Amino acid sequence: MDLNIRRKSTKTRVTGSLIESYPHDLQMYKLPPLENISLQEFESLALERVTLLRSLATSTTLKGFRIYSEEWVEYIIGELRSQGLKYYAKLCEKSACGTTEADLQARRKDHIAHFILRLAYCRTEELRRWFIARELELFKMRFATMRGDAVESFFKINNLCYTNISDEEKSEIMHFLRESTPYPNLDNMKFYKVKFYEVLDLVKSRRVYLSCGFAYIPHKDFISVLAAQYRTQLKQSLAIACHHLGEIEQDERLVTLLKGLHQSYSGADYSSVKAVVPIESLDSLSVKSFPLCMRQLHEQLRLSHHLKHGGRLQYGLFLKGIGVTLEDSLRFWREEFTRIMELDKFEKQYAYNVRYNYGKEGSKKNYSPFSCLKIINTTVGPGDCHGCPYRHCDISNLKNRLQGYGFNSQAITEIIDMTKKGHFQVACSKYFDAVHHTDLGIGINHPNQYFEESQKIVKGEVKVEVKKEVKSTAVKMEAIDQIEEMDFDEVM
């Protein structure tokens, strides 16, 4: 893999060579990029790709869309545009063969970013599993949006020997196609004739017409053939990347970025806040506007009048991010800690850390509050109460805590289900909905984002409909099960 990194930006290749390298919006990523890019572009492309894949990971579980439906695709595209990833939105909107400079640059970024993430996600089986599942989702969605001659062009470019059946043959078997194909308007839909063992998933679900060892699949389901090939290729490529990882990481500039990319946060910066939150309001705010990770830290502090270093750091930076001033923060921690220790001990052992968080001691950096990913991946030891409660707490203890807060059984079940499946941030979103009696399905990526969204509701800046106590969640749970089943199947 030749990703040559240079500190200074280099000129992009001329449009003519870009057309040769990227003739189509959709790629199989068989050949790695062979150009020089700046370290800054390397990092920005990697973070943008991670943002894209995370949007795919949370969209179905939170919003309840059926995966690959038009509504799902429209939601994803809207999310990408709102996050400033317009070139990805363009690629997902209609995969085709445009030749404008914008088209070519979008394909180039897409290609390079994919290979960068291979380096970041090849390290462990868990990371490889997540990456393959997300990349397959993206590939399937983009193939499903192709129209007209774009499909035939994609086959030709990738040397795929598949042609749609003739109108005459289609007319002869139309009766059987209508009975076996779960789509309307088959008259204008292209069908492909492939060996039945290439689409065993469709055969298993009885969604395809079989005759003489061949399967007749519509354009919308042809992705089953390509997905199997793409999955196998990705698994092999990640294994190769992992084997050569030591050579690549000889460049010390890349080591930290690649190792921490899966934990990176690319959202809003909460290191400086204009609003001021008085410490007298923290008790009430913790009940309504604190995520569970911060609420349990606040309650533990009030109960024992002490937190270990990890808890003080996580909670202290959160308070800074919501608008607690340095002076109030010192007073807050002083009042609690001096209930169990002398004032002199607090000033000598703990006040320094509070000032350090605000950039007044040590390196004097303006430290940012921890993101969800950082909290989820933090190390929690015996006696600690920081970290992510959905990741680090025992399920029975978590359930008891939620019951103690008075949540109804349906809300608790949804939170626990997401926790058991490893969707910790989705569980946090369910907790948000339970606290606010809504069904917004907000994607939570940062505790301070949780606080901001909550305050918008509390202050009436966002109008919400109160969620009924009993509400069917069959559609959402079906979509979640689809994701879980796909994540497992796609990497076996």
C-alpha cells in the first residue's frame, strides 16, 4: 500500500488522469492509491470517513428505517450534508459516471479514505468486523441508488460478466417473477441470470425465482452477488494490511492517528462555553439534563464526597463544558471534599487538578470534555464509578438503577436491549428519550451534546410530542435485528 505522506500539500493530479483512475462513482477498491498527500489531508479524510460510517451504524437503530429503503437513504444523505460531507452525499445520492472536477475529486477522496481506514481497522477482530459491516452497508446503499447505464458501466469497469436477460425471456417467465420477487413494477426492472449458489441468501429467504440451477434476480437484489465478492476481498485485504502494519507504523507521525482513529471524535468542540451554569443548579440539572455517566458521578460525589482521579477528570471537564466557571468549580469540589478532609489537604492535593483542567496549571492547555467514544474506551478499575455505565456497569445493577429512577418497563427494556447488543450510544439515546418522555432518537456522541439537546427541550427551544406510555416498537426492533444479523453474517 503506497500512501506516501508529505507535510506540504501537493498538487492534485490533472483531471485527465483522475478520469482514468476513477471512471465511476462506485468502486471495489481493488487497487490502492499511488499518490502523495499531505499529513493534514490524510487526517481529515480519515475522520470524514469515520463520520460517514458512524452515521450508517446509528441511523437504523435510532430512526427505525428499514435498511436500504428510500427513506433510509434520504436520511443518510441528509445527515451527511448536515455534517459538511457533501461529496459523500453526492456519491451516495446517485452513483454514476460524471466527469466534472467535483465528481472526480469526490471519488478520489472516497478511494484514499477507504484505504486509510483499512490501516486503522485491521488491528483486531472486533475492529475488522465493524469496518466490514459498515463498508458493506455503504457499498450496498450506493449500488441500490444507481440508475440507467451506471450499472452496466460498473460491470464493464470491474470486469463483471453479468448481463440482464432479454425482454423476450423476461416476458416468458414474468408470471414466475411476479410470484417470487417482492417488488412492484417489475415491467421496468432489469433482471439478471446467475448461478443459484451466488445468491444463497436470496434462496434461503425465498425471494428469487429458480430454474435449471439459475436464479433470476432483479437489479435491486443483484447486490447480493457483489456483496459476497466484496466481503471476501475486504477480509483478505484487512489481513494483508494487518501483516504489514509494522512497516507502515515506522512513520511515527501516523502511529498515534491510526491507533486512535476508532476512538476519535469529530463533532462540536466543548472546550469553551459562553453560558454560565451556577453550581447551585447542578442537583436539578443532573436529574433532567445529565447523561447517565455524569449523573452517576454527580450522585456518587454527593453521597461519598469524593471521586477517584478518573471520575474527577471525566466529571470536572464535563462541568467545565456546560458552563461552570473555574471559581465555581473550585468552590464546588472544595465544599464536597472538605466534608471528609481538612481544607489544607484539599488545597494541596486536589485544587491543582481543578485549575489544571481549566488550563491554569501545568502545560496550560484548554482541555476539552471527553467524548462518548473516549469514555466508552476508557479503563475502569475496582472502586471506580467513571466510564460509560452501559459499557462498564453490570446489567443487573444498571437495570436496578433505571428502575430506581422510575422509568417504565418498556423504556428500561429498550435501554437494556441496546446495552446487551453493544450499542452503548444508542442505549444513551434511549435513556434521553425516557428522561424527556419523547421519541426523538437523537444520536448521542458527546455528554455535553446530551446536555445541550436536553436544555433545548427544557427551555422550549425544541417542540416535542410527549411519548405515550405504550407504543409499538416493532418496526424499530425489526430494523435493529436486521443490523445485528447482518453484522454477524457479513464477516463469517
